Amino acid sequence: MGCEGFLRVQEKEEDGAPQGLEQLTVAGGVHRVNGENMSARKIQIGQLWKKKDNGDTFLVTRVYTEALSTFVVLRKSGSEGESLVRVKAERTPEGQGLPGFVPAVEDDSV
């Protein structure tokens, strides 16, 4: 068994023997608080977002980071000839978001 997900403890027991491995994260990756799943929404290529003001649907075609900011390039769904829209992603308590847009499908959390 490898040491992935474990921390090698440098401290020693009272008898001088080294302590074993301690697990860094809980297996499974789903965290619960008060019985509710806590998973952050992450913007990914292929997701659909709706513009709040007119309801147009946009497809995420690119996600990239510049300095400390994340930018998303969107293309209007069904309009390959129109110009692309570049939006700076914002951090929200629920995860990442796009100002002026809402997820087209609420189940898009990862």
C-alpha cells in the first residue's frame, strides 16, 4: 500500500517507536454538514449557463486563469457565427459563479 492521502508523522511514541501514518482526508470525498452534502460548484467546459436578463443559453468553451482571476469564454448556444463572450468568474459561498448568468441546469455541481 502506498502513502497517497496519508501524512508521515515524525513524532515518536513514549517508548521511542515512531508513530504510524495518519490519514489526511476521509475516503470517498463527500463531506456532510448537518446531514447535507457540501459540494462546490465548479465551472467546466461544456456547461450551459443562462443570461439573467434575456434567458439566452450560453455554452462554456474555455476556462482559464490570469493572475489570480478565473475567466470563462462563452458562446451563445446555436450561434456559432456570433462573437464569444469573456466573463470573469466570481467566488460565491456556493462555489464559482458568473455575474449576470445562472446555471441552465441546477444539478451542474461537481
